[in-house]
Amino acid sequence: MKDDRIMTANGSIVGTVKVSSNAQDHPNFDNKKLHRYWADWEEDVVALCDQIKDKDWLFVYGIPRGGVTLATQISHRLGIPMVADAPGYWMLNWYHWRMRQNIELESKSKNILIVDSICDTGSTLDHIKKQLYSIANGDEMNYTFAVVDVDPSVIQKVDNYVNVKGPEWLVYPWEFGSQELKL
């Protein structure tokens, strides 16, 4: 990243920031970008909801950044509570955490849905799984991992997905305003 910005005497910041994102650095991508538009995204969310709608979910958690967008849409479509706290917070004091989140204390559901927009290398899901299983609180929970796009090399790491992605770098609708795309 190259930052050519300066602060003027009145506190205004002027100049440019160049963010480089070279897909060649990533083992599963080439330099081609595939722009996903909101209409495509909505269709994929509906398809994912169709796959998961019949399960009794305690709540849905979206891995930041793209997972939060997905979790919000799933929460609204299926009426599942959405939480934004990282998994470590759920586990430390399950009872009090559930009270603060307005999640039913006596729920029989043990199903937690964890979502992200993409699983390309699997490292994010590996990190989340490690965190979940290292801080188990005694409750036996069932974790389901769902994504919209998955790389074929890591398809076994997710339970539900909509698209098997190609070698393109996917640019999601909420990323359209990023500095990288303005260069």
C-alpha cells in the first residue's frame, strides 16, 4: 500500500492511497476479476436458504466481512437470530451471553450456523473450528458451516455451499467501492 496523503493546516486530508491486490500471490487465483452483483448475490442467498431452511437453528454467526452480510440476510429470510460476537464470547459464559442476546435459554436447539461469503483456502474456517472446539463449554453443539462460494480444493471443509468457484478473484457487491477498483 502506498499512501501519498498529507494533512493540510486546517486538518483536511488530501492525496491518494494505492492499495495493491495481486491475485498472483494467492495459490488458487489468477489475475482475472469476476464482479458479483447484488442480483446474483440475492439469488445465491435464496439458494443457500433453501438448503438450510429445514433445520432448527439456535442462531447464525457471520464471519466478518462477507459473512456478516450473508448472516444478516439469512437471519431476515429465515427468522433465525443473528449474533455478531466472536465465538470466544459465546463460550465463556453461555448462560449470561444468551440472556444478553435475547436467545432462548431453554431452547432445545443445539444447531449453530456459521456462514461466510467464500471459502477459498479454508484457513478462516480452520481457525474458527479450532477456536470453537478449544473453548467448549460443556454444551454439545452442532456447527454447520455454509458459504456461497467455495474453491474446489477445500469443498470438504464446508457443509453447505452454492457455487464452486473458478480461478477468478471474486469481487462482491459490498467491495465495489474499494480503493483497489478505483485504480
